Amino acid sequence: MRSLSARSVRRSAGALVVAAGALLASAVPASAHVSVQPGSAQQGGYTAVAFRVPNESDTASTVKLEINLPLDHPLASVRTQPLPGWTASLEKSKLDKPLEAHGQQITEAISKITWTADAGTKIAPGQFQEFRVSLGALPTDTDKLTFKALQTYDNGDVVRWIEDTKDGQPEPAKPAPVLSLTKADAAAGDHHSTDTTAQQDAAPAAKSSDSTARTLGVVGIVVGVIGSALGVAGLRRRSAQS
């Protein structure tokens, strides 16, 4: 009497295929959204970040991006990096409480950056663009900065990435980009800035690569198990027929 029928093995193999598919799907983000890259920086210092904007439409192209800077933690220095095909404009707002920077009081700060595509420029379906900015000095009394963003398409649609992400709760449908702020390493002194930026740029890619490698490894094991199971079933079926 055979301990396992060919049908049972096929059923088990099918279940493993479904499980492998679910595992692979879970490794891919549910949806892309406007984000800050890298996602963290040290408190009290200056940093360069990129607002990464994926085009999520299959039929329209992105032609404008608006980034609102938090005035509850204003930044004394905000500079945009030139981007061919795009025009950047900065808007200032009065501060309720003056900001102290380099021994001077600052009564207004940049509250919005708007990038507008020049004629013939766009973020087409299936593409993304990065808009780079230098920021500082970063505040020391908060662990994050939230940048509410508006993404405008050439068909008139506007996607509002403005929802707050709260700890312990699922990510909202349209989350605002967030820059996490970590405590400065006093022992590193002023020598940490360049190395830190490079490490922060590399960390997300390394983490993503490691996660993908592990996922593919698990899927490979599952596929191997399926192949072995089907092979055993074939041998048992031939033995029974003979």
C-alpha cells in the first residue's frame, strides 16, 4: 500500500506553490508613494535628501510637485538642486516665533517648494523622479519631520500625500513623506556628516537587497521541495504499474 498517492502529492505541491506566491508578493510594497530618501538624518545637523516621486497613473504624467515644509519646526536653510526640465520656486511664511541661526534671528522661513515641469518634461507612466534638497539645521526637539506633498498630473488630477503615519497603526492610503531624526553621536563630532550621508544612502539599498535575497532563497527552497515531491510521486506510480 502506497503511503502517498500521486493526487495527494499534487495537492501538496499546489499548496506550496500558492504559499510561495504569497511570500513573494509580501516582499513587494503594496503601492509606491512620494517619500524622502534617505529616510533618516541626525538631529541638529544639515543633510541632503531627495523627494522620490513615482508616477502611479497608467494614462497620465506627473508635471508638478509641491512639498510643504513644517513651520512648527522651521528650517533656516533650504536649497534646491537644479534639475533639468524642472523649475523650482520657494515660498516663505512668517514665523510665530523667530528662529535663531548663526547668531541671528530669522522671522520667516521656507514653507513650500514647488517644482513645475517645463514644456516637454514629465514623469511618464512607469517612471519616477527625484527632487533633491539640502536642509538644516535640523531640529533637536523632535524625532521626525513631516512633509505634506501634492502631486499633479497633466490630466488635472491631484494626489494629496498628506496623511499622518501613526506608530502601531497601518500605513494610511496617502501617507505624507516623513524624515526620521536620530540623536547625534557626540563622539563622532563634526567628522560624521559625510560618512553618515553615504551610509544613509547605502542603507536602504542594502536592506532591500538583503530582503530580496532572503525571499528568493525561500522561494527556491519551496520550488525544490515541489520538484522532489513530484519526482517521488512519479517513481511510486511507475513502481505500482510495474
